[in-house]
Amino acid sequence: MNKSDKTKILEAYLNKTIDKKEMKCLLKHGKAIAPIEWVYTNEDERKRQEEKRELISRVFGHSFPKIEWV
């Protein structure tokens, strides 16, 4: 994660767009979404990955298509 990404995360926290827990999550896991993260083994994992994508969308403005594997 580069300096500008960390700055955006901190700005989002200071602007109250995200809370402290969400800030720590982004700093720990970064903003990259690997292809394997679209395949879920259970409902909890699906929920966690969707929350991560939603966080990235709020902070960085990236949008992710709705992908469903059948």
C-alpha cells in the first residue's frame, strides 16, 4: 500500500466516513481484491468479503460488479 492510499484511509477516518475498526481492516488488508476472494466457502466469508469491497468503494471510490458463481 502506498502513501496516498494510507492518506485516503486516514482522511476517511477523520471525516467519519469509516470507523476505527474499518480503518484498521483497510490498513491491514489493503485495497486489492484477488480473484480467489470472489469464491466463498461459507456465508460468513461471503459477508466479510462484501464488507471489504464496500469499504474500498466508500474510501477509494472503486466500484465492483456483482459477480455470482453458479
